Amino acid sequence: VTTGAPVNASEASPVKPQADGGWQAALAQIREELLATRATHSEALAEQVMGLRHEMTLQRVAQGKVYAEQIATLRRDMECSLREERDSRAHDCADLRSALESLQVMMRTCQATLATQSMQTVEHGSLLGGHGRAALEELARTLEAERHARCVRDGETHALIRREVGGLAVRLEELRSSIAEEIAGLARRMQDYRVRLE
């Protein structure tokens, strides 16, 4: 038996393929594990993305409902305010119109009375004398002053009506502008939510 003899290359070569096969199997196993881990992470990430998208969709729908309810409430409040304001103005105008018609009836009555008294004065001028003429002239001046005062009051009433109608128109325009701005703001916020969701 000989010891310490050199090993022949042809005898040692079969060990290397076995080592290479082990490394290749280990690499294949690691690759499979990495692919499985990647697939698991991808599925989890996809589920998280779907959950987040669903949550944002629900949030957008809920926010849209809230905005719609706010717009509807604001619109109802505005309609109620406008209806109350219109009814109040209509009632005031009806009162003013009734007062104006009463003044006109009283004016016509006074004019008819004055005309009748003037005719009676012409017919019975000789019977009245100076005192009667002075009384008629005083009555005529009183009626003229009353007519002038009523005309002034009528003018003031018409001016008041014009001012009230103008103020109502200004307030209505302000309400329309405010509602338009709020609706535009809601639209911008909805657009921002849509962009963030995408």
C-alpha cells in the first residue's frame, strides 16, 4: 500500500459537478422564494390599493352627499327668505296702494265738494256777502293746502316704494352671487378630491 501518492485529476473531477448542482438548486430555491415573496407582496399591495381606492370612493360619495345636502339646505333657506321678503313687500305695497286709493278718493270728494260750493257761490253770491266769500276762500285755501300735503305724501310713498324695491333687488343679486361662489367652491373641492383619488 502506497501513501502520500498524488491524486489523479481524472479521479477528483466528479466532485465539482456535484457542487455546481447544489449551488444551482440552492439558487433556484432562493429564486422561487423571492418570486413567491414578491407575488405575496404584490397581492397585499394590490389589496391595499383596492381598499384605499374603495375607501376614497366611499369618502367622495359621502362628501358629495354632504355637499348636495348643504346646497339643498342653502337653496331652501334662500327660497324661504325670498318668499318671506316678497310676501312682506307685497303686503306693504298692498297697504300703500290702498292708502293711495283712499287719498285719491278723498281728493276727488274734496274737489267735487269744492266745485259744488263754487257753483253754489256763483248762484247765491248776492246772498252770502263778504263774510261768506271770505269763508269760501279760506275753505279753498285749506283744500289746496290739503291737496298739496297729500301730493307730497304720495311722492314720498312712491319714493319709499322705489327704494325698498331697489334694496330688495340688490339683496337678491347678492344672494345669487354668494350661492354661485359657494357652488363654484364645492365644484373645485370635488375636482380636488377626484384628482387625489386618481
